Amino acid sequence: MDRGAASVRGLVEAAVRAVGERALGVEGLHVAVDGQPPVEQHWVADVRRDVSSASKTVTSMAVGIARAEGLLDLGDSVLTHLDHLASASSAGVEQITIQHLLTMSSGVIYRWEDPDSDHPDDPARDILSAPLGAAPGSCFAYRGANTYLLSRVIHACSGQDLHDYLVPRLFTPLGINNPQWLRCPHGYSLGAVGLHLRTDELARLARVLLDHGRWSDQPIVPADYVDG
């Protein structure tokens, strides 16, 4: 083991001790540095599990890919792509752009609190018809509803569900085979949550972002989008 690998191993061992001493409830650890073989530690079986809000980052990656394909622009109004919901939208929604959804600055304050996301009506319609809490672009409010709307935008502009759109463009190139993404009752991937991955699969996605959108020298997400 060379000095660099030994240093990484030492850091991981120190982290493992700290997790045990502090009872942090960590399930898995994956560390990769400068092309060295990754070092992993698992406290439970490394099965696919919901990566929760890390799903939002993957949805954002889909937006970057779709922009590169000319399917959307960050300045597009959300109603450009979801125009069938325009008549039901509340005042100010016409000003919400894809950029606003990405940055959680849309003014949307709607909370989707149904157990297991089992929403009885069209979630996008209900999100866009609810009164805004602020003018789009004026302030930050963390709401998963923003990212669910991005999932719907990807479907509208590509003709494919978010999960299906990403399979050949992101998941398959990274060797992430058939990942599951929970869907709303209308069949759309949740976007904000619900993507199921193993620890090393999530690490591969992180590696793409650290490498400015590339994987094994193959461009996956445009660098200007990742770095912007």
C-alpha cells in the first residue's frame, strides 16, 4: 500500500472509530481519492435504499442534460412546459422559471405531506394553484415541490419520465443498472426524493460532479452547467 492509500485508509479508520464512539447511525462510507481504489465501510447491508434529498441533485443533472439537448432553457417559464396547467395556476406562477425551481427561489411554499406521496389529485396542479409565499426570485424556500415540478418538466419536454430519460444518459454509462425511483400516483418520478441507490452508486454520481460532468473522460453533464 503506497503512502497516499495508507493515508486514506487511516482517515477512514479514524472516521469509523468516531462513528462508533458517537453512535451517529451512519450506514455506509465510501471514500475515493485521486484515482485510488475506493475505501468502503458498511455498518449495515449495502442494499439500495432511498437516498432522500440527494435525489434532487440527480434531477438537477437531468435538467443540465436536457438543456444541452435543446429541450429546455433555464430561463423558460415552467408554464411553457406545463401549459395545460396555466388556467389553474395562482397569481405570479407565470413568472416562475426553471432556474427558480432549481434554486428553490420560485416562491412556492406548498408542502406535499401525503403519506408515501399518495396524493389523490394531480400534484403539479395543486402546487401551481396554491398561493405563492413570495414573488419568484425574491427569496429562498426549501420545498421538494420545486423538484417534483422539474420532474414534470423533463417529462413534458422529452416525452419520457425522469427515470427513463436518465437511464441511457446517466445511469447506464455509470454502471448503475435499473435503479428504482418512486413515483407519484400519476406515474411521474418524485424527483425530490425516492431514488434508490447503493453507497457506491451514489458516490459515482458525486464523482461526475467533482469531475465537472465527466465520467471516465466521457461527458455526461455539461461542465458549464455543473460549474455554474
